[in-house]
Amino acid sequence: MHDLENRHGRADQESVKSFRRGRGAVALAVVLALLLLTPAVRAQPTDDFAEARRRLEALQEESDALVDHYNEVAEEADTVAAAIADSSARVEQLREYVADNEANVRRHAVDTYKYGSRTLVEVDTFTRSGDFNSFTRAMKYLETVQGNSVDALRRLDESHAALARMVDRLADQEVAQKRLLADLASRRTQVEAAIAAQEVIVDQFRTELERQAAQDASAAQQLIDAGLVPVATTEQARGAIEWARARLGTPYCWGGVGPSCYDCSGLIQKAYASVGVLIPRTSYQMKDALLPTANPQPGDIGWHPGHVGLYIGAGYTIEAPRTGDVVRYRPVEDRYDVYLRPASVMPAPAAGSPAGGSE
């Protein structure tokens, strides 16, 4: 994990603290609403369950990072596979082109031989009769035939060279594909080991985990019903949130991009793709490509190394959390280091404010 943190850097902690301070008024309203709307106090976890949660969260962080990098390699492998398919098709086209050029050269060789013999007859006639016009016509035609032969040979040489280059490129791509597939197999083993360790804890504390998830869902829904969850300010953000809401209850699966199951970044990518906003596949790619914001709004993407969630406001996200879980509401609980926003989902500037000004 230290390598991952060194690679991507830590988020601006002051920005996150500013967000947390800015949530004060909302947090107070949330607490009051929950007191009014929720008759039962959230059950306190036992010491064993609290420790299990901590271990599960640590394993989740580890597996999230492993899954994220597996997804990056899988994307690269898919790109190489597509390039191999394209190169293979190009090789077949070039082989057909070479065959056509070889046939063309043979045809011109026959023409050169045939009309070269005819020219010898014309030369003989010219020397005996002085028929200069006949001789000139024959020589010009022979020159044309020979020129066509030269062009055919040039095209044949060029097609052979192009075919050789494409065959070399295809071989390099196939070597790269083997390396990537071996890398994927190794990463899959690591991911499956981390997932298996989580499953042991999930199986042991399944009842408590499901009860906690139900409490989170109930609390979030009460806030929504009470009108305490703000509406996203852009059409794309609203659409992404509604799409994600429609997937509540869908199982988590690592590497999943739907429709039957999702991992954390697959859910977010598909949510924004549903409104025509293209964002990268993995959380680290999102961190590099999207805009950090110190004032998170509904539709922004909460980011932690290896993990992302879709912020809906009032301190809640929609996430695909981990193995054994489903797409659901989760309280933020200061789990995210930074919030990100696609550039095309920037809210319009307020009247009288300069375009592109600070939030």
C-alpha cells in the first residue's frame, strides 16, 4: 500500500477538512432528523464485531487496490487483444496484396517477352525498309510495357516490406499479450487470496454485517424521504445518481461492470456512462483524470486508494463496497481522502460570477 500511496500521492487534507467543517450545519440537521424519524438507536457493535470490522476494512483496502491494478492490466490486455485482431486482419490483407502483385509481375514479364520479340521484328523491318514510323511505334510500346513491369516490381517489393513489418508488429503484440496474461494470472491469485480472507470474516459475522447495512439503508432513506438530501445541480449528476439508485441490492463482484454485479469503480463508470459522460475504468485512473473539489456536491466521486463511491449528499454515498456485499447506501464517515468531479459535470457559474471561478 505504501507503493500505491507514493505513486498517487496523498489528497489535499486541508480541502477535506474544509468539507468536513462545511458539513456542520447539514450534519446537525441530519442528527435531528434521525432523532425524529428513527425510534431505535443504532445498535452498538460488540468488541469482537468491531475488531472484525477493522480487519475486514483493512482487507477490503488491500483487495480494492489489488482489484484496481488487476483491472488496469485487464484493460491493457483487452487493448492488445484488439490490436492483435487488427494486425492479423492486416496481415491477411497484405498477403492477398502480395499475391496480386506477384501475379501482376508475372503478367508483365510475359508481356515484356512477347512485345520484346515483336520489337526485334520491327527493328529488322526498319533496317531493311526504313519504315521509321513502325519502328517508333514498336519502341514506344515496348518502353510502356517495360515501365509497367518496373512499377509492378516496385509495388511487389513495397508489399513484401509492408507484410514483413506487419508480421513483426504482430509478433511483438503476441509477446506483449503473453506477458500481460501471465501478469493477470498472478494478480488474480493475489486478489482471490485477499477475497478469500474477507469471506471468512463475512461468513462469521454475516448477520451483524447485514443488520448494519440495513441500518445504513434505513437512515439514508429516511433522510431522502425527509427532503434532507440535496438535489444534484447538473442533469448528468442527477442521472448518474438515479442510475446508481436503480442498482441498489445488486451484488458486488471484483472486476464487475454489470449488469449482474459490480465492483466499486465499475459501478461509478457505468453510472456516468448512462448519462453520456465517459470516465476511466479504475479508481487510480479516475484520480488522475478527474477534477478534485473541496466542496463536494451530489454526483461527485469519493476517492480512497483503490476505492470509490458516488456521493449523494447529506453524508451518504452509493457504493459497491466489498465481497459478500451489495450496492447500497453507506455513510461517508471520513473514509474518503478526496472528492472528484468529471469536467463535463461542472455546475454552471452563478449569475454575475466569472466562468471558471472557484467553487
